[in-house]
Amino acid sequence: MSENGMNDIEPNPVVIIPGVLFWDGLYDGMKQELSRTIASERIAVVPVSLLDWVGFPPRPELSTNRVMAALDRTIADMQQRFPDKPVRIVAHSGGGTVALVYLLEKEFQGDVYHRRKSVSTLLTLGTPFVTKEYYAKMKTDFIMKHLSDDFFHDCRVVSVVSDAYQGALDKGLIEKVCYHFYMNVVGEGNLAGDGIVPVTSCFLEGAENVTISGIEHLPTPHAKWYGTKEGVEQWVDML
């Protein structure tokens, strides 16, 4: 039992990484939902702002480096607070590719980190590992170049994505909008996905690829997204 009387999944800390152009405050609800099964003091959200993603003056090509630095500080803090406990990372959207670049322990635009042995699991939520979007592709190209089978011996990777929305041009407004979002990601729109990224873009060879239902991508008010009760319940047991 944890200090607040709940049964923990396991006594290991969890670090949450926001998605691209999202900030840490949007993940308070996810942390609260996770705290139903994991002691809240063992959960940390990487302190990321919109400025970290954009830069000032704007340098979005360096966003991965800025967010990796914040992630490294957060993991170091968790290691200090919970010695000898491997960290589990939960990463939303493009935060998942930032996490994987970080964990590869290869130099990316001048920066490299060496904490993979301290991380037991990377669980991504709506993270596209296949994309044609320019800044995202900088990360996915790097991942595909350096990712090997040996990586998965050190770190378990679970890629979770929802198939809530079908993209289609011959249906309603929502389907049309999804079609264009999916086109922007992979060049094809007649696919199922979470409203922003198609399911197929989140499949990563070597990972545990899991499709869930009824969950949206964006952390918008009143939406059932990956960080709400309805979303967390579908992936928390995979940590």
C-alpha cells in the first residue's frame, strides 16, 4: 500500500512528458487520474512551457534539445527522491519522440544523455513514429537511424493510440477534418486515428503497439482524451 492508502501498480516513479506545443499545466488532470493507483508523490510532470517548444527568438528546431534538458532534470530529481527505483515515462504526442531520442543515448544536435538504465518503460500516447511533418521528422529520422533491437532489451516501449475517428472526405465535418490531419501526418487520410494522428503512424517495430477506443488526442476541455479518467483507465495497467 502507498502512503495515501492506495494499491500501487509497482513502487516506481512516473514522469509525464507533455506533447508538442502543450505545457505542463494541461497534464494536472492526468496526474490526478494516475494518482488513483500510483502515489501522487511518485508522479512528476516535466515542467515544459509553450516557449520551450517554440523558442525565443523562435527556434523550433531546437525544441527537442530544450525539452530533453527539462526531462533530464526531472528524471534526476526522481532518482534522488527514489533511489534504485527505475522511472517509467508516460509521453503524449510528440513528447514521445523527444523521450525516445533522449533514451537512445546518441548525440542529437550537440546533446546526449545517459540515463537509459534508469528507465524501465516508455509508454507513448498518440505518438507518431511515422510522419512527414518537418520538425517531427527530424526526430523520427534520427530514431530510425539509431534504434536497434538491443534498445528494447534495456527499455520496454508501449505505443498506445486511439482509433476513435475515421478520416473521410465523403462523410461529415469531423471525418473531413480528421482526413486532413491524417494527410498532414502520413500523406493518407482514409484512416482511423485519434483525430490528429492515424493509428498506423504510431506503430513502432519492436514496441508493444496497442490500439484503444473512444479517446481523443487533444487535451481540450470536456474531451475524453488520453489524460482523462476514460483514457487513463485504458492504459494505466500497461505501465
